[in-house]
Amino acid sequence: GPALGEALTGMGLPIAITCFVLAAAVRIIQGSATVACLTAVGLVMPVIEQLNFSGAQMAALSICIAGGSIVVSHVNDAGFWLFGKFTGATEAQTLKTWTMMETILGTVGAIVGMIAFQLLS
């Protein structure tokens, strides 16, 4: 955890973007938003703790993680199947609609979190 967190911040990415990218990577690989959130928090928390951010800044970073955790919903996600079955959409249609909507929602949410983090810094 700490080694990966340090490596990510060593890449020069701002911490808010790092939170989003890490959560998104776990989401894409594993499929679960819950697992993506918890894994991202566990990996970046050792770095974040050392930076002494305020509660409001931590909340903004949480929004970035949450945004990353819902992008690129695919066949490993229960929501993907619920949407597809309730709407009668095929897998291809669900990928074109649900996955796109979730990706836009997560990305816009993360951008709002990044802006909030910058304003609070």
C-alpha cells in the first residue's frame, strides 16, 4: 500500500487525479465500485495522512475516489446486469448506454471533486 502510494505520487500527478486514476483502474480490472473505493482508499491513505489535509479537502478527495470507482461499468458489475435486464437491452446496448452514462457521471463527479480540492487548498 504505502509503496504504491508513494510511487503514484512520485509520478508527479496531483493527489486528486491520483485518487481518481487509482479507483478507476481497480474498477476496470475488478468490476466492483465498492472494492474500487476501498482499495483506492487503502492504497492512498498512507500518503494522504502525511500531507495533513483538512476535513473538507479529504471529502473532496473522497469524491474523486467515488468518481473513479463508477467509471467503465462492464460485465463484472451487478448494476450493468440490472440495467440490462430491467430495460431489455442486449449486452452491446448496455455497454453503449449504461457504461457510457456511468463513465460520464464518474468523470464529471471527479472533476467537481478536483475543482473543490483546488478551491480548498
